[in-house]
Amino acid sequence: MRVMSAVLSLSIVFLAVPVRADDLPVTSRVTAVTVYPDGARVTREAVFSAPEGQHELILTDLPRGTPLASVRVAIEGARLGGVRTREDYVPPRDTAESEALRLARAEVERLEEALRAGRAQVADIRLEADAARARLRFLDGIGRAEGLAAQTPAALGDLVAMIGHETLEARRAEAGAERRAEAAERALKDLTEQLARARQAVEALVPETETRALLAVALSAGTAVEGRLSITYTVPQAGWQPLYDLHLARAAGRVRIERGAFVHQATGENWSDIALTLSTRRPTQQGEPTELYPWIPQLGDPDEIRPMPRAKAEGALMELTAAAPVADMAQAAFDGLSVRYDYPAPVSVATGADRVRLMLPPVEAAAEIEARAVPLMDETAFLIARLRNASDDVILPTPEARFYLDGQYVGQRDLPFAAAGAEMVLSFGPIEGLVLERVVKTRSEGDRGLISRASTRSEAVEIVVENLTGETWPLIVLDRVPVSEQDDLRITWSARPMPDETDVNDRRGILAWHLDLGAGERRAITLETRMNWPDGKVLR
């Protein structure tokens, strides 16, 4: 058996082609998909039977939006000839409803009828409450009617007793009706949610009704053959987004990252029981190095030139490694360039439907835990876990990262990209018992406002950190001093105590103090700065 493939230049033909006796209609289906963060590579297959001779396999089930220039064809059992494609004048497809779809539609109809009946019941109960309120208004009118003073005491007593009894009964009827109406409305809420889920189920089962493209594949067979046709192409209307739950166990000093993926597609056809692979490759992004041009320095005004800050890795961190594989989760494979996740079971993804959630193997790491304080901006310190991704896997950027501290949810926020071997600094929320205060003690300058016209400016601030948590915390306090990029602007500063680091992570002027702050302890840092510049200049 010979297996031949061809990379052919495909043309779109807009004229109707008559069907010949040697045309063989073939039905294909999507069997495997590799999904990238943006886009996907689709593989569809078709089996065919062909007698000896020259034939054309006619497929009319490619989505109309298929990028035809990306289509590649391989054939087993025969010799591959030319390939033609067409977008218009494609014969209609069979869109018969499946039994599952008929049952799903029937469930929607049942719930819609139940919802209508429930709303009618609520309306009837509300009428009972309105009738009770009308009785109360009538009884109140009797009590205010003229001529009551002329009634005998006995008749007046009977009237008062009657009004009291009827009023009590009316109020009971009103309260009972309101309670039953509220219960019925709660049931309506449940019905509404069930109906929404049933409608989603219908949408996932509805056969695609979009028009399709046509693919005609020429072949020649020396004898009668049973063969297989494989078609691959790339589509932009698909992708996957990572999902992370990050759990920090403080006592154990470990971080566990539970990972998943949201897969979506809007290709115009449902993917049913496919072999799914997720890849971290990004074919739609930059695929070649940026062109480097000559560097030609030029003199100019100093204010026009600003050096770019450089990023610098932090100190030694604990390593993040892959945890033991878990059954029924996609397993990772690293090829030196990217990571691929092969899902172990068939997957179905409906076109245009909700995202399908899949689970990936978790990763774990030992972490260095510390508190980080920025008194200039914050009122409390934050709990930080520092670790390193020592696995072959990558952590993809996502806004769907949820953080948990000792099993308690502390928030959702963005998680940045972390390559294999990269350092990670993760925040698990504020430490409300580590209280921060930053007070300007003295400030001497010329004119107040954004522009100071004097030639000297000095400032003294006091930074206070207080531990009210009842335990000792390793604490990093960050603050800043001004930085000069002009010879005429002279800046000096001093601190008590002096910081343990300056220009932290190559960020100029950023200072760091490393403290072990005991329970109930209070520390103060004094920071003084002084700026001088020539007369006649202004400080902006």
C-alpha cells in the first residue's frame, strides 16, 4: 500500500462542475484537533471504496469558512492527483435531527410549559392577596362610616366584633397568599435556571446549518481499493485559555497549582468525540526575530532621553515541579520548544457553544513565604510566595487565576507568563495585621504646587510598620528616593536604619529593608532626601 501526500496550490472555482460517473461522494468527519491559544489545526478523515481507474472524491462537508489555502491532503490506497476547492454552489447537506436533539427540544418545551403554568399560579395567588387587601379597605370604610354614634351599644359591639374578626381573617389570607406567592416565585427561579440549561443543551446538539465548501480530490487506482483520505487545515476560530487555582499551604511552605483549560471553537461545525491536543505554541504570533538596525547616536536635549529600566531576576528561589500525573487528565509532553497536552479521552466541543473545561496535571513547589510592604501606596503588607518553575512545562498568562490561602479563597487576578525555569512571585492577599504608616515629618521647598521655583528641596518621612498578628513575619519594606538624570540636579539621601538593598531589581531609587518583625513589635524607618539645583532653573 502506498501512502502519498501532496502540498498543492489550491484554487477556488466558482463555476458549477457537472457530476460524472466516476465522481465518488465521500463523507468526512473531524477526528483530531490540535488547539493553540489562538487557532487550531484540524484533521478530518474519510474512508472510501473505489474501483480500478480514474476517479474524483467529492466532499461537501468542509465548513464554508475553512481557509482553503491551508488545506493539505494525504491519501492511502491510491495515487493522489489534483485537488480542487469551491465555496459556492455546493449541494445542501442532510441536516436531519438526531434522537438526542429531539429529546432535548422536548425537555425545553416541557420546561417552558411548566414555567407558563407557574407564572399563572403566581398571578392567581397574587389575586387572592389583592382580594384580601380589598376586604381590609372595605372593613376600614365601615369603621369610618357616618351614623355609628346613633347605634345602640349592643349593635355597636356586634359591629366592632365583626370588623375585628373579618379584619383578622383578611390579614391572615393576605399573609398566607404572599407566602405562597413567594414560594411559587422561588420555584419559578429554579425552573428558569433549568430552562436555560436545557436551551444550552439544545444549542450544543443542533446540527450545523451553515453552508459548506467543496473539496474534490482526484485519484487513480490500479485495482479496486479500500482507502482513507486525510485532510488537514488551520482555522483561526478556535483556541484555549488556561485556568489556574493556586493553593498556598503556609505551614508546609508549598504551593500547588491546579490547572485546567477552557477550549472554545466557532468553526461552523461541531467536533464530536475527537482526539484533542492542546499546544502552547502560538503560530499566529511573531515567528521570526526582529530586524536589528544600525545604532546612530545623536546629541539632543537631556530631557528628551530617558534610559529604559532593566529587569533583573531576584535571588535564589524554591523550584516548581510537576506533580504526579492524575488519571483522566491531559498529560504534558515537552519537545524543547513548546508543551503539548494530549487528552486521554475523546472530547466533544460544539461550535459557538459555551467553553469546555478540561483538566491538566497539577504542579507543586516549595515556596519561600514573606510579607511585602509598600507604605507609600498601601496600608497593609501582602503575603508573598516566591518559587521557581523548574519543570519542563510553562505557565501561560491568564486572567482566570484564583488564589487560595490555607484553603480559603482570597481573590482572582491575572497570572503572568512563566517559562520553564522562570522565577515566580505570587501574592496571596493582604495581611491585615501588618499595619503600615508613612508620614511626612518635614518638607522644605519654594512655591507650593507641581513646580518648585526655589533651588533646594528637602523632605523627611517616617515609615512605621506594626505587627498585630501574634506571630513573627519575615518582612520586606519597599520605598523610594528621587533619581537624577541631569548633572545640575544633585540629590542626596540618608536613612535610619540604612536599607539592605538599593536599586532593587535594577529599578533605580527603589530601596528595601529586610526585617524579622516579631509579634506585637513596631519598627520605624526615617528617610531624608535633599535636592539642589542652580538658581533660575525649575524642578518639575
